[in-house]
Amino acid sequence: MRGTDHDQSAMFSYVSPEARIPADHPLRATREMTNRALARLDGKFQKLYSRTGRPSVPPEQLLRALLLQVLYTVRSERMLMEQLEYNLLFRWFVGLEMDDRVWDVTVFTKNRDRLLRGEVAEAFFQAVLEEARAEGLLSDEHFTVDGTLVEAWAGQKSFRPKDEDEGGGGGSRKATERDFHGERRKNDTHASTTDPESRLFRKGKGKEAKLCFMGHVVTENRNGLVVAARTTLATGTAEREASVAMMKRVPRGRRSTQGGDKGYDTQAHVRELRKLGVTPHVAQNDKGRSSAIDDRTTTHAGYEISQRKRKAVEQVFGWGKTVGPIRKAKHRGRGRVGWVFTFTQAAYNLVRMRNLLCPT
């Protein structure tokens, strides 16, 4: 017998959102770890908000919503607010009741900017690492470093000569009116009018040059968790400088190693790592110059292991650019791009920790 199709005019439900989410849903473990990490940031949140005035968007709910945006590849905050209107799973994760009103997207964005100024992404990243450390998931001996390009929110036609006046096409002329083909463009003489902090850079020979920033991570080799993240201007020495700066902050044992690709095989970089007490296990660069790594390092059994392990760091960037939002930035300026990059690494760690602690 054929059923009857009718419009639904109203709905009354006595089942709570908590009961509707399956007990084995992946977000359950993620939400528990996220809530414990957010509890560590309570003191920092208190300093960011006034004790008087109207209540704003709770920072815990705001960060959980931003986390969903990364985990589910929601391309804009406007679409995120739309999802929160009717997506029961999203409401449950953020902490909204069925009848709670969803924030206006402008209000949500302004409250997010408060967290951008408060360096909350780095604090949340460190809080997630504390959760991983408490579970015994981190290694303090063997690490891997690598960097990737984060395409800036700027077009090639915005890359104009620094001494160009407005009448000559700087701010008053349309970007489509400029023909830059055949023009020699360099970061010393040109800058983007859209995002002046972005740099024209290419990752290797044969690759196209793009306006971009550079994101760097250090992962530990036991489980591939990110233990340090940093965003810099895209330069030829940024990867090695960031490598040393991050290793200074990473908690490690008395004897530790750092793997890396051939780009890190320079005399200066190897010397700086040895000063920190870190044995460089970088790949030997045998093209055009002698390697800074001698046989005393390459013949050690641990060197070969580091070379195999170091390739796993690409999973971090692969996830961040296919699921996460770091393939192309949606913000301008190194500070905002770096905030999103660090927050994305915290999200990756949460996914990785969930898979390690709650295998299906």
C-alpha cells in the first residue's frame, strides 16, 4: 500500500541531541578531547573578555564551531552558520540546544577576531599537545621538520611595483588593466596591493611562482603528531630558520634527532642544530655541493629510520590542504594566516589522536 505524502507543519521531540548522536560516532571522542583542552584555556579566556556588558559568543563554542569548519571543509563562516541552523550533529558538537538561536555571521566574525588578536590558536594547539602527552602519545627523541606553501588571498595582477603611484595604476586603476607579461617582477621591487606581506615564491624548478606564505611543522616520529607549527614569509632561507626556531621550543630529551629533506642540508643549519644538542638526520644534498652530513651520521642505524619516517610529515600537509583550509588562505596578513595554520595543526592532532586512542 502506498504511503501518504504530507507537509510537516510542526515537530515536537522529547529525544535530546545527546541521545541522537551514535555512541561510536568519531566526533564523540574528538569533543571530549576538545573540551578538556578548552578547560585548560579558561584563565586565558578570562583575560580576553570584560567583566561587564552584554554576554558575547562563548569562546568555547566559537572554537568548537571553527573546529567543525576545519574538520568538515566548510568553505565560509556564512555556510557554517547555515549548517548550525539545521545540522543536529553540528549543534550538539558546538553546545547549542535545539531551540537556541544561531549567531549572525557578522557577530560570529567579530568575536572570532577577538581570538585572532589573543593568540588563542597557539594556546589551543599547546593544550591539545598536553592531552597527547598525558596519553603517552608523544616522543621526545626523534622529530621531522618540513615546510609547505600557503597560497595567499591575492591575485597575480595585484603584484605591482612599489614605486608605482596611484595615477599610474596602483590603487585607482582596475587590476585587469595591467599587463605584466614580459615584466621582470621581484619581491625587492614589487609588492601585492591586496596582501603586502605575501611574497612571490616557487617551491622548486619548473614550478610556477605564486604569492604565498610558508607554513612549517615539526612532527614527532612515534605517532606523527605535530609538536610545533610556525608561519613565515616565503623566502629561500625560511625553512631552515623556522626549523631551528621551532626546535628551541619543542620539549625533548638529552639526545634527539631531526629528519628533513635535502633543503635542510646546509653547513649553517646543521651547525645550529648541533648547538641545540640535536643530531641532524637530513637527507644528503649531492647536487653541486658537498653535504654537511658526514659518514658518522649516515652509517648510523637511526639515520635510515629517520629517512623513512620523515616522509610521513607529508600527511600533515596533505590533510591540511584537502580537508583543512591551508591550500589557499582566506585571510590576509601573516598573523591571520598563521592563526589558521596553527589551528589547523591542532585539528589534525585531534583527528590523529582519536584514531590512535579509539581505533575502529
